[in-house]
Amino acid sequence: MAKQGLDFNAWLEKAKQFDVNDLNEIDWNNMGGWPLGGKVFFCLLVFVAVIVGGYFLLVKDTSLSLDNAVAQESKLKQDIERKAFKVANLDAYREQLAEMQDSFGSLLKQLPKDTEVPGLIDDISATALGAGLKLNAISPQPVKKTEFYNELPITVEVAGGYHEMGAFVSGVAALPRIVTLHDFSITKGKSSTDESLSMKILAKTYQYGGGDE
């Protein structure tokens, strides 16, 4: 055992004495005649090159494939859990869809057809007069078309008291058809003794623009 230790120490000393500049004087055709330090250094280089090459050629690609497989597995698990949840709640989704279709049909019935617009104007006029207001003007504006519905603006001008105007707004909101009110402005009478108010408001109703479907 002592002899082996001495041999190792001697080999280590020779390795320390190796000079990198001696590589220029190495005879590559006579590798057997190299000094021990050169042989050791060359073997280390070959060993490191094999390790590095093996990593880049085998281990790295395998590691990337493993990472991709793990990510794909996680994604597939999420897809399975999501689909399983949908399958488990399929009956509830169908019931909800049926309720939405019924609600949608009810809303469509509240949208006026082209032939019903004059009747809607009459209803707005009657609501203003019933609230005790003076109807100065009511005029339909050009139709604005969107992807699913048509917007029918109607400009309304009335005059009267503040409480009567509040009753008019509540009456329009209670109409069986869908009517929304926008952009209102209220002004006082021109003379100091005139306590009446004038209100200009934009009423909008809607038509379904999706055809017979």
C-alpha cells in the first residue's frame, strides 16, 4: 500500500511538471513515446470531450424531450379535467341553454317590427300627454344597424313640470316594448315668470337584425 502511495505521488509530481508549451514539440505519430504528463493530459482531454459530446448528443436532447413530455402531460391532464367537468354538467348546460333560448325569444317579442314603429311613437306620445306634459315634437331618426340588431332613435321634446317629466320617464320605461332613454337636457322657460320646463330626450328602441333565424 505504501508503494502504491509513493507511485501515485510520483505520478502527481510529473503531472505538475507538465508544461502546456511542450504541446508544440509533441510527436503525434509517436504517442507511445510521450512523457507521462503528456499522456495524462491527453487522456483528460479525451475524457472531457467524450463527456461533453455525450451530453450534447444524448443527454441534452433526452432532457428536452422529457421536459416537453412533462409539459404535454400537464396540458393533457388539464384538458381531461375540463372535459370531464363539462360532461358531468352536460344536463345542467342543456337546461341552461333551453332557458336562455326561452328568454331570448321573449326579448325578441319585445322588439318592434317595422310596421310597429308608428304604434310605438303613438305610445310615447300618449305617455307624455298622460303625464300632463305638452308634446312639442317627436321625430324618428335614421336607423343605425349593428351586427345583431338595428337601433331606432326617436327624438322627443316635451314641456311641463318637473314631476310630470319624472312620470313620463317612468311611463316610457314601463312600456311593453324595449325602450331606453338617453342624452336628456332640461331648460327653463325664456321669461322670468315662466316656470315651465322644456326637456329634450332621445328614446331608443331596437329591432332584431339577425333575420328569421
